[in-house]
Amino acid sequence: MKLSSRLLSAALLVCSCTAFTPAAHADDDAKINARIEAWGRSCKNAVAAKYPKASMSDISIELGATLKQSIDSGETTLKDINKRGLSYNWSFKSKNGYCNTDGRGNVTELVKQ
């Protein structure tokens, strides 16, 4: 009887641990998406400051393609993003370039190409 109780306890423990894994992953995904949006807004504001005649609707910002693939595939994690930041491509009329942020969302580089 004791062995049966131990097996049941072990099975419940395993089930309860695996039940938290998807939720934790979903929470990280939500945090990653929030950072992508907020830090992209920081880049857009930096472009707007550099080109004062631009309206916010004229400025296009998107996550760098290689970085996006890496995030989508799970190669780049929330921990990586918090450590290295994110990189975006921007365009405004005939001007374009890239914008890098640090692990706190501060714009560290804004380059016109």
C-alpha cells in the first residue's frame, strides 16, 4: 500500500511540474512580445526625433528579419533579449536604417543607411 501511495505521489508531482511549463513558456512569449512592441516604439520615437518633419504614421519599424526568425524558432529567449536587446529596421519616405536597443529598451544606436 505504501509503494502505491508513493507512486501516486510521484506521478502527481510529475504531472503538476509539467503543467507549469507551458504556462511559463506562454508568460515568456507575452513578455517577449511586450518588449518587441515597447522597444520598437522607442526606436520609432528616436527616428521621429531625428526627422522632426516625420509624423509617427510615416515611420515604419519592424524587427530585424534574422532576429525575428531566431525568436520564432526559440533560439533567442527572453533571457537573451534582456541581455542583448533588440534590433529593428526603420524607414521614413526615402530614408531607412536600423535601430538597436539595449536590454532595458534604451536606444543605443540609430543608423541611417
